[in-house]
Amino acid sequence: IRVQGEAGQTITLRHAEVLEHGELGTRPLRHAEATDRYTLRGGGVETYEPFFTFHGFRYVEVEGWPGALTLDAITAVVIHSDMVRTGWFDCSDPMLNQLHQNVLWGMRGNFLDVPTDCPQRDERIGWTGDIQVFTPTAAFLYDVSGFLASWLRDLAIEQAKFNGSVPFVVPDIMGGNGAAAWGDAAVVVPWVLYQRYGDLAILETQFKSMCDWVDHVAGVAGENYLWDSGFQLGVWLDPSAPPDNPFMARTAGVIVASAYFAYSAALVAQI
């Protein structure tokens, strides 16, 4: 913001992605305040930009502004890790083009040092399952070889704490581990990077991590190779599941888990 006013005046900026009943929709943010406050020093035009936080938003509510607020007084600054754009898409359908733009902006908002699940609410963590399914798209849109190679090294470090199992999030701030599709990021992400960029180094670096995950699942699945025990997220957020119970997917968790076990084992066998 660029502002001029008397010393001691405080400006409050609140951010959100949606409006609810004509007001800033903060309910989806859960416990995240998504709020910046700036107290003027006075004596001329002042510029303020936060350096220790970021916000995912489409709307900003401004309180305490001295005088008339004009559009040129506020600038939205896009922040993401430095990546080179490599892929574009365009067609004759405006709705499909807009969907592509939404995907692009979603990636930019979630690739800031760590591949996160969301940039707005009180989560913003590196869910392994999210990047596992999104890596092919990410590698089309941007050169993510360095970004994800760095994250995979972190994954291997966290994985070593669990004897081959992979935590739900990397860096691990939750302590849970071992779910299919999420843990399979250890295998799928480096494989996709190799497919897209042809760099054997990523497979060489991550090979132990890849094998450790498959060996871990093989031990859990047992002689019948069906992973039918333990906690599974399954088909998370199945559209048919009740809003208050996203675990109730139509596909059983054992099917998802066993299918991913077969998939990861087949990929490792090719290396």
C-alpha cells in the first residue's frame, strides 16, 4: 500500500477468496486471520509490504484508511518460487481456457518454497498426495525440476525417520504417515520428473527412497500383496461423499491402496 496520514493511525487489511452474504468470507479460512495491520509514522507518503507472510485471496477489506481510498493506492503482489514457464494451452472454448488459467494461478499460489495444498487458510503445508497427482501438470506448465528435486530430498530425510514410510506432509509437522497415494509421492514424483526432463540424476538420487517406500508397503501388504490394513485416505473428497464425512468414498480404501502399491512397484521395477 501507498498511504499518507497522521502518525499513529492504523490501517487493517483482511484477505479472503470469497464473499458470503456480501461480506468478506472468512469462514473457509478456519483459524487463519489473513490480516495485516500497519501503523503510520506520519510525515509523508509511506509504503508498506509484508515480508513474513503471504495471503491467497481475491478480495481485501480495508479499514482505517485516512481520506479517500483509490485503486492505485493498493497493489497485489504475486509471489512464488522462481520457475521458468514452459507450457501453454489455448482453445476455442472460453470456459476451458478459464479453467486452465485457474489451474495456472492455483499452481503459482502453491509453489512457494514448498508445494502446498492451499495458500489461504490455516493449512498451507506440503501434502504429499497433492503433489503426487499434480506433478505431471506442474512439469508441463513450469520447469519444476529444481524445485521438486529439492523437496524430494526433504521427503527422503523425513522418510528415514519412519523406516521407509512417508509422512502425509513434507516437511513433516503432523507426525502421521503411511497412506497410499500420499506416500507414493516418493516414487511417482521422481519418475514423472525423469519422464519430463530425461535427467537420470533424479532417479539416482531418489532410488533408495523409492525402494524404501515400496519395501515398506510390501511388508504391510504381506503375502497376498493386498494392502487391506491401517489408515487410508482413499479417494479423498469423492464428490459423492457427504460434506461432513469426506472419508465415505464409493471406492474402498483397500482398492486404492493395493492399486497404488502395484503402480509404484511397477515403476521401481523399470529403473
